[in-house]
Amino acid sequence: MGFETVTVFEYKKTLREANIEIPDFPPRTESAVIVKLVESNSRASLAGLKENDLIRVINGSYLRSPRSADQKLSMITHQDQLILGIIRRVEDKWDQISITLPPISEEAARKLMLRKVSGLDGAFLPYYRISHKHAPATRYAPNNFQLYYTERAGRPEKLYLRIAQLLPGHSRSGPFVMTTTGGRFVFESEVVPPHQRGLFFAGSLRSPEWEPVKTEILLILAEDWLNEKRQEFQQVEATHKREFKEFQFDQSRRDKAYQELNQRRLALITDMERINKKIQSAERNHQLLVQRKERLANPRTVLSRNQFKLTDEAREAIKSHYTALTTEQKTLVTRAFRSGISLGFKEAGLIQLEETGLAEQEIIRKREKQGWLWVDAPLTPDQLPMLRAMIADPTVTVHHESTPEQKFEVTPEQKERLQTVLDVFEAEESM
């Protein structure tokens, strides 16, 4: 259903430990439960349930104890209607609200189990990657074994099987081998054609092929910085005009109030001068980047080893994709494009950078040094029987050809996720 709860007692304990003031709860709510998490794109979020909502009625029955909430909710399936009587704190008041989660079909329930992430392909054009929301979001997760598919223009494109293991000191070459009670399957990684979904250019982000993309991102940064400084100048200028429109400078005045007012005026003028210098510097930098962009687009001035040209559509896609990133992700992308991925990049930063989809090759180089082996390539129709056999088999083990002694078993949860993604992909493909 897409939400998790805690008891009022646990909630108060958490607030107390965090030294946060505990609100006054309405009477007779000790048996209620509090919503601590609402998953995005879930039945709960679509129905309007929010974190910190206080649930005290489920399908018309008042909760006699927090445990009864778990019992009642565990019996609800996607085919059942769920009506929650909640109390929601709005400002300093508690409002009574009814939230209804209507029943949904099997197909809709499967779709709600998926995560949809936007990205740019090898030609820097937009696409979506759809995977199970409980599968690892990163390729580089221990014993990773999952399905995902790509989508463009609302239509499924290709189905991928992703396998990854951390095996320091072993060869990168060779396939992954899956062993079941009924047979042995080998999954080879395929070479992705240039400018198709998959690998970007070979080499570092500082290689010539990346110059058009790097310039585009630096232009976005320069424009943002320039606009920010212009707005800052306008705000200071407006303050100066508002506060000193009628001001008359009088050199002979020495009273304290006048001197403080004049100091305030001079400080604003100094701020405007300082900001204006930054604007001039930002304009020069922006102009240099525009010139670089024009030079890179001119075939007569581009190095022969840098034949890649960004289309106008790709430029818009890069700008749209980059603008949607978080501030922290933008900082990581800028750092990666300017300096590459150094030892200063911690694991959390690498995962965030991977999520941006703008530093694929740098991450691959870094992960290979760490000892990661993986395949991440499209499945052909001929390989689907192999996939179904693995899902149905009670025992499936996986190992890389170079390390048969280091195998892992595909869990029931992983098989369930494989089946869900496969079902949705085939249903969408047949429409």
C-alpha cells in the first residue's frame, strides 16, 4: 500500500530523544498509529496520505491497540478498498480527515512496484529506466541480480538483465554463469553500438569527445551564476533606491543617527560595486564558453579525434536533465567534469554521481579498479526462456567464470522482482 506506521509511544520516544517538543495529542489516541513513511507513487501517496498522519480508524473500526492496526492492515490487499480515519495536525490544530485507497487491478499493482528514473542515453537524448523499486538503484550493489527496461515516448524499448559482484583481483573478461537444477546458463555482455542506450564514450571525461557536453554543462552553470548575481544586484539596488531616494549628503553633519545612515548608504554602494565586478567577470566567462561552443560546432576547427557533435535536441535534453538534479548532484557532476573522480570521491558520492547518468565512464573506470565485475546488457527474445526457467527454479546460483568458488544464490525476493518487471514489460510491449 506504500506506507509504514509506528505507535504513538515510539513516535513520542523518537521526539524526546531528538529533544523535539512533543505536541499535545487528541484524547483517546494512545491506541492509534502514526504514519512514519509514505512511498512516492504508491496507493497511499496517490490517495493523499502524509507522514505524521494519526490513524485511529481502519475501514470503520476504531483501533483498540496499536497491534490491531498491524493485524487489520496485513489482511488488506490491492484488491480491497481501504478507508482510513485519520487526524492530521495543521498548524496548531488537529483536523479529522478520511483517506480512501480504492482497489486496483493486478496490472496496476505491479506498475506501482516499479521505479521510473529519467536519464540520457549515449547520444544524450532522454529516456527512462524502469526497475523494481526495492531493487538496488545502483549497478554496484553486492550480489546484484535484477531486471530493468528502458522506455521512450511512453513505449518500452529493451529489457536488461543486470548482474554485479565485487571480486577484487580478478579478471574483467568472461561471462557470468547461472546454475539451476535444470541446467546451466551463460550470460555474455553485449557491445552496445555507438550513440545507443548504454556506454558513453571511452576514456575520461576530460577526453576531447566530452568537450561539447562539458561546455554545455559549464554554460548552464555560468548562466545560473550570472542570473544569480544580476538578481542580487537588483535587490541591493532596489534597497538603495527605497531607503535613500530622498537622501541628501551633508558633509557638515556629525550627529550619530546621520553618520550611521550614511554608513548604511555607503555599504550598499560598496555591495553594488562588488557585485557588479562579479557580473562583469561572469559575463566574460559566459562569452568565452559561448565562443568555445561555437568553435566545437564548427567542423573546420574541431580535432579529427573529436567527431561527436551535439544536436539541438541533445543540448535541450542535457539542460533539462541537469536542471532537475539536486544541488549536491550538480556539485558532484561539475567536480567530475573538471577534475575526474579522484580518491576524494566517497561511496555515497559515487552513487549520487551514478544516479545523474552524466559520468558513466568515470564511474566504470573507478569501479573496475575497486574490483567490480558486471554485465548490464539487453536480453534477446531467445534468452527469455532462460530467464523464466531461473525464476521458476527453486535454486539458482550465480558466479563469474573467473571465480567459480565465489557464487551467490538468487533470493526469492530477487526472483519476485524479476517476475514483476518481466510481467509489466511484456504487458506494456503487447499494447
